[in-house]
Amino acid sequence: DAGVIQSPRHEVTEMGQEVTLRCKPISGHNSLFWYRQTMMRGLELLIYFNNNVPIDDSGMPEDRFSAKMPNASFSTLKIQPSEPRDSAVYFCASRQGGSFPTDTQYFGPGTRLTVL
Amino acid sequence: EDQVTQSPEALRLQEGESSSLNCSYTVSGLRGLFWYRQDPGKGPEFLFTLYSAGEEKEKERLKATLTKKESFLHITAPKPEDSATYLCAVIYNFNKFYFGSGTKLNVKP
């Protein structure tokens, strides 16, 4: 199994540009989670999906952030427009079973985003 | 105020020197507490889930325990490969999920 796949691994962009982060969960997993990690705030849950449906997006920082899961094997996290304070490592995780994050979440390698 | 605090922030041990990491929490309606390991440049890797006070879980040199106020991750005779950041996370109040800031462990040979 290839594990959770995220792309790109690194992204450098300028303030105001649109950024799209991509995630392919482990095949057969029906729950998907997006996290953001910074030195100041640690690891934060942004949004999670169950069976491709967004269940809770209360962690999304503001309207500039949006996430979609058009099918069971693909999800995107979009930031438009991006700002320097969005610089962070963004992780995607997936699991099989109930929607809420509990044990046995499998994390991807992350996307390091730098907004200049 | 709901809080999850991990201590110490950093810990340096000699190989074989046992110690414990702490995760204290002040949340209402705890549903579960989790320990993860995170290596540099990688995503967190799940270690344990604890659901109720008194519960213990073990895996190799690691043992996690839970009380009504805190959890400990005991590391027995650590090896350099145990060096990582250890994160705890809690689920509480039905659907709130929160990670602590982590303890960075460095085990010297």
C-alpha cells in the first residue's frame, strides 16, 4: 500500500495567489482529514469528510479556505487568496470506519507551504 | 478553558535512561486520549488510544497510562531510534479534537 499521498510536497507562492493542495487517501478508507501544523499553533484539525461528505469544517480558519472531496480517492484544500500567515505544513490523513478522528489515522507526508 | 499541555517541551536522555512524558488536560467530557509519534519531515504516526482512567497500553519500550487529569508516556531503556516528537491528542465534548504541542525527545547513544 502506498499510504496517503499528498502533492505537492513543497509549494512556494506569493501573497494573493491561489494555492491548491491535493490528497489521495488510502484505498478503502472512507474518512479523510485535513490538518495544519505550525510552530505557534501546533497541529490543528481543519476539516474532515466521511464518505466524501464534509462533516465538520469548524476548524477552517476563514472563508479563504475551502476543501472538496469529489470522490473517494481524491481531495483538495484550496486557499484563495493566500497570505503569509497561511505558511505551514498541511497534512492529510485517512482512516477506515467512523467519521470522527480517533485511533489509527494514517497521515500523509505533508505539504510545506510558504507564502511570500 | 479547555486545555491540553505537554511537558517537558524537550527532553534529552542517554540511551538506556528511562523517563516519562506528560500530557495533562482540562477538558470536559473526555472521550479518548491518543499518543502519536512524529519524525522530522513526516506526518504523525499513531501509537496508542486510551479511553478511561486506569487504562494502560504497551508497545515495545513505550507504555501509556491515563488518569482523570493526565496521561503519561513511559519510555523504558530508550534507544536513539526513539528520538522523535511525541504528541498527545484528546477528543472531548462529543466532537472536539485537539492536539498538544508535543515533547521533543532526543536519545543520545
